[in-house]
Amino acid sequence: MSTTPTSIAARRSSTRPSVLMCLPNRDFDPTEAAVTWEILRAAGIDVEFATATGQPAAGDRDTLRGGLRARSQHAPKPSPPTAPWWKTHATPGR
């Protein structure tokens, strides 16, 4: 099955909200896509991923191996937010 943006848009459901996340073919931080996916899915939104070539995206090897985590273990920890961003940036009228 093709995973190009055009083929995904052609088969998506019109009854549920959906998002098409376009990812680079390689060397991206999978955490960025995963966090966004988790928030959207929790909100009941269908999420599909696509790349320009239709091939599965390949995350950055260092990130997948925990390289960035290992390098940042001694960095100061940021303060936790007082509320999730989606509650502090809510659209008026929702």
C-alpha cells in the first residue's frame, strides 16, 4: 500500500478529523512526531504519516540509540509546566 500524501488523502475517513504528518525520509527526531501523535490520538484525531518518497521514515540513529539522552543527563532539568500546553493555549469558544 502506498503511503504518499496523495494516496493517504484519497482514502482517509471524512467522518473523523484526521491529520497527515509529513516526515522527512531520514534523520529526524522521532520524539517530535511521537509526542504530536500521542496528543492528537488522545483527542480522537486520526493520524497518518507520509514521506515524499512513500517509504517509511528513518529516525536519526543517535536519537534512536539514546545518544541525545545520554549527552543531556547532566544538563539542568527544566521546570515542569503548570498545566499542559493544550489547556493554556485553548481556542476560545471550545
